[in-house]
Amino acid sequence: MFKLTSLNLNGIRSAVTKGVPAWLESHAPDCICVQEIKAQHPDLAGRFEQLAGLRGYFHLAEKKGYSGVGVYTRHEPSAVLAGYGSDEFDAEGRFLEARFDTPRRKFSVISAYFPSGSSGPERQQAKFRFLAEFYPVLQRLAAEREFILCGDVNIAHQEIDLKNWKSNQKNSGFLPEERAWMTQVLDELGLVDVYRHLHPDTTGESYTWWSNRGQAYAKNVGWRLDYHLATPAIGPRARAAAVYKDEKFSDHAPITIEYAFAL
């Protein structure tokens, strides 16, 4: 089995102080994709290159304390690609592809952090530019290799993916254009929303993010923003999926899926 976790850290230093390394030791994934590292390479040096015996690879933002993604793995990649060739978004540290190729197989694990548009119209337009730019990237990758993309997509796809869907229809993360993009990725590219493949009807159990305002976490007023998106040959090999909520490392919860194959 290949055990793969995704977690938006909301700052690696903060998440580590809240117990992520000890949890990883007991949880023992083969690989964890992380987002919102919010650190530069000197901050990681000597402290965070490894977590629980997993070696980290990173794509960090040029802006300090912002964005950044990584893949921690117990298997050495055959190649690591930071960025996807974007003039605008590669500087924000939003894409890392770890390839685990063999003579018989091309397979990648991708950690991605989609922009949020919640801070205002300017960032929402940036999010739309990212989605338009990223679709052909996924299309090209799907034509070339098998992959699982893990990450904070910042989109709740369906009404069951957030608590207050009626009042959020005009808010970033649940806009019709964003939801249509997700539908296109699933229906036209054929990618599999792996959690929904295993759990097509869950609501509250599926949430992975909660606002820090009010008592959203205590009341489970959440959103499902963190995904595993897999190519059609990989998605159906998922056997178990779980969102871990016994401890709180960040404003997101880790989502882990076990797949019936090995690297």
C-alpha cells in the first residue's frame, strides 16, 4: 500500500510546535504533501529538511512568510520539478512535482497550493488566471504520466463540500466559475476526486478547513478545500481515506488516502 497525506501547514514552524513530527512518526505515511510552508531555505536548513524520517523537497515563494509547497517522502524521487513554468505564479511557490519513474512506469506526486481569492477582487482575478493557466498543465501531465495531485485547491466543489453553501455562493471558494473548473477537470480530463470516489455522500466528515472566526472548528462549520486528484488508472486503486481531526496542527486538517500499489 502507498499511504499519502496532504496538509496545509499554515506555517511549518507553527505546525511543528503543534506536534506534526510526533503525529507523522505514529501515522507513518510514505509521503506527505505540504502547503503554506511560509518559510525560506535558510529557515528550513538544519531544522525542517526532514520530518519523521521523511526527506523534504520544496518550492518556496520569493516573498517571505508566504505560500510555499513541499513533498516529504521516504522513497527517493527520480526527479523533482519546482514550478510549472508560470511567469506569474512560480514566484509564489505553488507547485512541486516529485517523480518516481521506473523503466515500466511514469508516476508523480504533486503538491499544489492554489491561490485564494478571499482577500479581494484583485486576488480573485489572480486565482482565475491561475485556473486558466493550470488546466492545460494538468492536461499535458495526464497525457504523459500517472500522478496524484495533493493540495489546498481553495475550491469547494459541491454543496456537500461546505456547511453554509447557500450563503457562500458569491464568495471565493464556491463561485460558479471555480466549481465549473473543478467539474471540467473531473469530467473532461478524467481526473478522480479520490475522497469523493470513496465517500460520495459525506458532508461534515469531509471538511478539511475551518475559519478562525467564531467557533467554526468547534461547530464544524467547515469547507472541503484539500484534495487528492488522481489520474484514471490510479484513482480507483484508493482503498481508504480519512481526515484527521483528533489534533489541530493548523486551520486545515490532514487528509490521508491509501492506494493499492507500492513505489
